[in-house]
Amino acid sequence: MADYYGLLGVAKDAGADEIKKAYRRLARELHPDVNPDPETQEKFKEVTAAYEVLSDPEKRQVYDMGGDPGQSGGFGGFGAQGFGFGDFMDAFFGGQSRGPRPRMRRGQDALIRIEIDLVEAVDGVVRELTIDTAVVCSVCTGRGTAAGTTVQECGMCRGRGEVQSVQRSFLGQVMTSRPCPQCGGFGNTIPHPCPECAGDGRVRTRRTVSVKIPAGVETGTRIQLSGQGEVGPGGGAPGDLFVEILEREHETFERHGDDLHCTLTLPMTAAALGAKIPFETLHGEVALEIAPGTQGGSVITRRGEGVPHLRGHGAGDLHIHLEIRTPTKLDDEQVALLRRLAELRDEVKPLPTFTAGTGGFLGRLRDAFGGSR
């Protein structure tokens, strides 16, 4: 028998709310509307079967005790007449009539993942999404019946949605109630279903949804569009549509939270003499001032030029990490000039200075923000 707890990713002592949350999370990821491949659809069926058992207290007890909640007489000795654990509980504690279940039910939630670039994450963007989903049948407007017809009371259960039977067991005769096999527990039947939706009250179609992606989102951010999921059976209320953000990497800037980082490599002369460097930000070119004597590993911070805070005001910062490029190929004149400079600075025989620490981008990043090893 399948490991239902493992399929839902919950512990064996998980409560009803935890089981429900786990199922809803998995259903959003595995629903056929989101992942139509056969393997994912099979996984969705397994997860749904697990939820149907673990969300039903009686079936869960049968499962926990080693029985098969999908088969009558799951405990063997409880009778070949179909007397299961649920019937046992009904017999001793007074099983109550559940009544007919409604044909109109809320629709499933749906999840769509979209990719955006860093500029769109910084500025925000409006996207038009094309989705395949269930909508109310325009022919029967959700009723599920053909024109001029209505549902009819089930002749077997007389509208109760369930049937009762007397069964013999080692306890004697007991009364059990089960969903009506003729109407499926609805209490009524559709003798003349709508030809467009076959009685479901909804049809599948492709439609376009506009979603506003606010500035400051990042990978993993989910935007909820209430009522934009699929319509439920019988024309029931639609579920919600969740749009999950995947942010593509940028060729220049690396994001850390709401801060942006990049590395600017300068020639040795520009670092020594100072310079004004044209620098392309996400919103255009600026003139970057390099102070004379700038050292490798320095960081220029431009406040508020990072990613806007998704919740709240302001934005992160832009950190520009400076690297100094030492020339590797010199002609005779350049060598002579550097030797003369070394003589003037009394550096012909330099005395090196050693300090603790590591180089590289991460090391400089740590040092810039006062981190410890």
C-alpha cells in the first residue's frame, strides 16, 4: 500500500489543517492545468488519493491500523458483507446522515511560473498571460442540463444522496449509510445533460489574464489573483490563480536581497590619477567619479539605486566593487617610465606588507560590510 503520509510530506501525527495545507501546495504544483505531462498527472492522482484518505477521519483510522480504506471489509474478520471500520463507528456512536452533496463546488487553484529580467523586477511590469482553464458553460450557464430540462430527484435515494442497508456482523445487525450509487451522492440526476459540457456545468477554454507585477519581486514571490483560477463543477465559484516569479540572471549585476553588486575593473593609471568613468546603470548612463589613489577592493556605494523594497518605501543600494588591472605587456619606453616612477617613489626595492584575510569578490564583500570569518 502506498505511503500516503510520505506522498503529502507530512508526519503521521499531522493535524487536519496541516494535511490540507500540504495537499493544496502540492495540488497547485501538480495540477494538470499547470503540468500536463503524464508523469505529473499520475503523481497528482496519487497525491489526491492520499488526501482523500487522510482527510477522512474514518478512512485514516483504517489506513493507520493497516487496513485498506478503499476496500470494504478492510479488516478481514469484520465480515465479507462490506462492514468496515466506518460502519463499526456508526453502529456504536450513531452515524449521522451526511445528506446530498452539492453539484456546485469551488474550483481548483492554479499556479503559473513566469520569468522576468532584473529590469522588470526593479521597475515592475504588466504581463498578459494565456492560460488553459475551466470556465462556466455558456450554453447551460453552469446548470449542466440541456435547454428546457432540469435535474430530477434520484429514484433510488429519494434525494437524500445516500442509501441505508442492514448488515450482519458478529455484533448483530447494524444499519449503515453509503453514498447513493445511482446519483453519486448528489441526491438528483441529470437525465438530459447539456450537450456542450456533458453535465459538468463548465468547459475548458483558453483565455488571457492581465497580471500586474509590482517592483521589488524576486524569485519565489507569488502573486495571488483571486477568482482567476478555474471555475468549479456545476458552475461553482472559481479558485485563485497564483503567479510565481522566476528572475533571470543579469549579465552585469548580481542581486543580494534588495541590493545590487557588480565589479568594475580599472587600469592602474586611472586608479592612481583618478578618473571620470561612464557607467551604465539599469536606468541609463552616469559619470562615475574615481578618486585619485583608489585601491583595489574599494567599494563605491550608490544609495537607493538597488531594487525597490516590495513591502515598504525606499530601495536597496548599488555596490560597485573596484578591481585594479596591472599591465602585463610593456614596451621599453613604458618599462623605463615605470622604473623612473619607482625611483622617484623610493620603491625600487619595495618592502611588502602582509595582512590577514582572503581575496576575491566574497572576501571584499565581507570586508566592506564588516563581516567576520
